[in-house]
Amino acid sequence: MLLVRCFSCGKVISASYDEFKERTQKGEDPGDVLDDLGIHKYCCRRMFISHIDVW
């Protein structure tokens, strides 16, 4: 479960996580997926890249 907002800037990021997860599991480059989803700030990108699913 990803947090709802970015720690640094407060942008809502949880709405994009499911698509990010699906596309990266299919083998797409995480950087390209984040660009397509409109996640351009490095603080928000960090939230996706460093997230570890615990569930």
C-alpha cells in the first residue's frame, strides 16, 4: 500500500500506483512509465521507485 501523498511536496500520488505497478511488472522501464503518468518531480518519483509492497 503506497502512501496517498508525497512526503515532500504533498502531491496526491496513490491514484497512479496501480498502473505503475502493472506496467513495470510487464517489463516497461520505470522512468518511462512515470513520465507517461505525469510524475515529473524527483520527490514523487522517489516514492514510487523506493516503495516496497509489504502486503
